[in-house]
Amino acid sequence: MVMWTDGPLCYGGDYNPEQWPASVWAEDVALMRRARVNLVTVGVFAWSRLEPTPGRYTFDWLDRVLDLLHAGGVRVALATPTAAPPPWFSLAHPGALPVTADGVRLHHGSRDTYCAATPAYRQVALRIAAALADRYAHHPALALWHVHNEYGTTCHCEHTARAFRQWLAARHGDLATLNDAWVTAFWSQHYSDWAQISTPRATQYLANPGQLLDFRRFWSDTLLAAYAEQRDLLRAANPAVPITTNYVLGDWVPVDHARWATEVDLVAVDHYPSAVDGGAEEQTALAADLARGWARRAATGQPAAVASGTGGMPPGAAPAWLLMETAPHQIHTAGRMHTKEPGRLLRHALAHVARGSHGAMFFQWRAPTGGAERFHGALVPHAGPDSRAFRDSVQLGTALSRLAEVSGGVESSVALVVDAASGWALRHPGLPSTLLDHHQEVAAAHRALWRAGYAGDTVSPGDPVDGYRLLVLPALYLVSDATAGWLRAYVHGGGHLLATYLSGVADEHARVRLGGYPGALRDLLGVRVEEFHPLAADAHARLDNGGTGRIWAETLRLTGADTIVSYAGGVLDAMPAVTRHRYGAGTAWYVSTRPDDTTYRRLLDTAARTAGIAPVCPAAPEGVEAVRRRNGNASWLFLLNHTDREQRVPARGTELLSATTVRQAVVLPPNGVAVLRETRVESAAAGG
């Protein structure tokens, strides 16, 4: 199988030749060569062109495209087009169209108009995948199979209800166990027959939280089964070609990407920042760190995470992942598209490479003249190659070609625990506040570390964490007995833990643990919460260190911990807000509110330094992001200037983008970047 860490960094994006006359294809390949594009994804939404009527295939145009790309030195990630069934399928199988929770059946006219639990859809999806495999499995342009696109579609049809009941029977075994897990004694929901259970459809008031949580888990497993069917078929056709699918990020997605990671040969993510200001850079860093965490599982075939981002792999190896999609020249915000400023495309792409991506891919290659996403950003914009946007695309291709030597893992001694199920459980409308969000708490903690200059890995509950000195637990709402034991063992053995509010409150079935919050972790944290005080969206709780807290506050009693920060004023005046507890050979911190960004940054910086961790590059000025990758004695320091001012960073080595020697310091232009090859001694001098 192809090793994705061998060879040049990938650069390219979604290529849709079916949207253009054949006369444009040769120009496309010429422009790709000019921009140093070396990989394109083909066929993602081409099902109706590949199979215009059931069982009749028109591959002649795709033959020509793949041959042209191969002749031009461009490799292909060939997609199965199963995310957009053609009109004939929807007409022939109306029962396979998705049904909303309100019982409304959706109609053809967009993408994702299918139910993945219906046998008819799964059969035709396998059929088109098999036809592609038979024809192209050994084509010389084929570098990667790209299955489907952004799995995440759900449905509430009768096919889904039957499949859900079968899944529940396999998970819980019998109705008595299910009734106990879902606490169906509440509101007379006790089930005496499997046939009584349906999907969590729209109902009079609040749906059962256990049912909603299991429905998310069911869809993750169902979509994974649909992916695995195609993957196994493609692998049988040519085992040497790696296979992946592109993860779409967002807490609305019913996919546990950490669980999926062992099923792909290459973790591939689509990331579209939503913030226009510096938040886009923070979101980029978090998305990349999430991808790297999932990639460790893909690389080892099992959950794994240790220091330096190697995840149990051979020393110096890097988990393979790829930024499969992002918008090149725009940031898509709510209600408008923001044009990226000069230099931002390069900085965003290199931020992903700094965190382990084997290149940068974009949606899309050429902006279309029509269709729903006709104004979506593209490497070749509507203005054509004579444009600032395309010149920036060429600049990025040149930069990536100069970084082929970069390898190894990302240096990090801090890890954040991320859990899809906790995110799903906190979406239930019956919680004490509508502001509760596991993924937002992960983002807040990651942002504080990012601003303080620390590189952070991401892990899942139960992963090996022996190499990390600090573990951050942002609103890990669901904590099983096994996860609680995992955390106790980590801290007792000398680890440092920082847990936030809502961690350990419920078990894996979303049942609240009794005896006071945070139920599963009271002994570890040395605190007992008797009451919580949800805050209004515009309210703040004052802290005695000059900071403030948002969203949440608690009546906190000490049972062994020491007070570090107290509330100031109001009903919680002088009561503990942040605590620290010695547990075995380690230390456990507890944060009972969401601190403002400055306070959170100081707090995590203190916790990190207490754990013996220093920032990646302590001398880096405010607004300069520093990430180091290391492979044995070789290291590479990425410096990204997110300010509109020139910045000077003490460092020594060879700057790869300009091929210049840096003896004392690198000078970053406004919004500029630098990548330095360091020696072992030089790395230490630069703050390693």
C-alpha cells in the first residue's frame, strides 16, 4: 500500500471536469502544472454522468480525463459518487428518500437525498462502486480511493426504524437493559416489545435523552457500515491503493470520527473556518489537532496517543492525515463570504502542514458557472488565471514543493480529551442551559493553549496518555466507570489533569450520577458540587483574580482540594471557583465556570508550567504561532505571523521557503510565514 508520508506534499482539490466541455480539460491540466498541483479528487458528484440510466455506464469521458491527468503528472483520488444519487434512483425508489424527524419526506433536487439504512440505496451504491473498481482499479493515475463525500445524512423512515431496533437489540441485549439505560420509568415510556420503539421523531415535548444519544450512535455505526461495504469492494480490486473518506466537521454530524479512524487508510478532513477575524486561525489549529488525534488511531490500527504526536508508531513517524477540503480564497461565514486577505491562504495551509497534514487540498479547482455553489471559492476563480487569487494558488504550490523534507510528529506534552458522545448528549434541550456545548468547551480550552503558545494533541477517553504531562478535560459530560478509572490511574501515576464544569456528571447512558457533581470524579478532584448556577448569555461571574466567568457557576464544597481562585460578589462570594487537588503522585485542577480568554490562558499556562511544560517557542511575540515537528534529531519550526506588523523571532537554521540561512533571528513580514530546518542544538536554542 502507498505510504502517504513518502513523496511530495499533496496539493490540489476537487476537480469536476463533467461540469465543463472537453476543450477546457487540457487547459486545466496545463494550469495544474503551472500551480504545481499533484493530486485532484475526481467524480465526487458525477453519478448521473457516469450512470445516466440504471446499469448503463458512460466512462468514455472519465477515461479521457484520467489519461490527461496522468500524462500531466497529476495523481487522482477517484471518488465513488454515492453522496448524490441521480434522478432516476429517486424516482424508482421514493422510499429511499430521507424523512425528517417531523415525518416529512424530502425530495430530489440537492445532494444527500438518500437514506443510508435502505437496502435499495446500499445496493446501487455498491453497484456503481464495483463498476468504477472494475474499470479503474489499476489505472496508473489512481493514487487513492475517495469513498462517498462527508458522511452525515440521517433519516427517520421505516427502514431506519427497523434497523435502529436491530441495533438496539445488539447493543443492549434485552428490553430490561434498554429500559434501565433509558430510564423509561419516567413519563410512562417503559417498552414491553421491540416493535414499540421507533426513531426519536418529533414529539409533544422533550424526547428521551437516552434514545437520542443511542440514535446518534446508531447512525455513526450505520454510516460506517455503508462506508466499509464500498471500502472492502475497492480493496479487493487492488489492495495496493489506499482508501479513505472525507470527514466533515461539526457537532451536528452523527459520526464518531475517532471510532471511524481505524477503518480508513488515511484520515482526511474537510475544514471550513467560520470566523473572519483571528478566530479563523484558532479554528484551523483545532481542526488540524483533531485530525492528527484521529490519524494516530488510523496509523496504529487501535486507539493510541503518546507524546510528540507519534501515537505508538516507530520513532519519528508521523500519523498520516490530509486536509482534503477547505475554501482557498474565501471564508464562508453565516450570511456572507469573506475574501481572504493576501497571505492568508498560505498561512492557513501551512498551519495544517505544521500539525501533520501531508499537504493541502481545496474545494474546488475551477469555479463553476452555475449550480448551487457557483460562488464557492476555487483555486481558479471566475476571473481566470490572470487574477490575484490564482497567483496566490501558484505561490502556495511553490511553497509546498519546498517543504517535502518536513516529516515526523508534532511536539506536544498537552492533550485535550474529546468525546463525540458527550457532545451529542449535551445537545438535549432539557439541560439547565442552552449554552452548554462540549465542542465549544474543547474550542475554548484549545484557544487558551494556542494563545499561550502550547501545541495540543487530542485524545479520546481510554487512549494511552502516559507521555502527556497535562491532560485537559473540557466538559466531558459522559464518564463511564472505565473512563473514571483511566483518569484516576493517569493522575495517581503523576499526571496533571485540568477538568472543567460538567465533566463526570453522567454515565455513558446519560444518566446523572447521584451524590453531588461531578459524580464520577469527586474523589479525584477533591470537590463536591451541590448546586449549579447557569448564567445568562450576557451575564458574567466575577472572580477574585480580576477575571470573569461565563455560562456556568457552581456552589462548590472542598473535600480535599485547595482553592486557587474564588468567586467575587453575588451569592457565591468568596466560594471556590478554581481548585487544585493532590491525588497520588499527580495533581487535579477543577474549573467550575468558563473563564474569559485572558484568564483561561493564564490558568492553563500556570497548569502547564506546574506540570513542567514550556511553550513551543517562548520568545515568539504575541500573535506569532509556533509549531515544531520532529523526526529523530531533525526538527522543523513553523512560524506564522497572524499580525499586520513585522515580527522578529529568535531562531537559527535554514529557512526553507526562501532558502536562506538564519543565524540569530527570523524576521517575519506582516501576515508572513517561515519554516526553519533546525539542528538539535539549534532547536534547544530556539525554545525547545
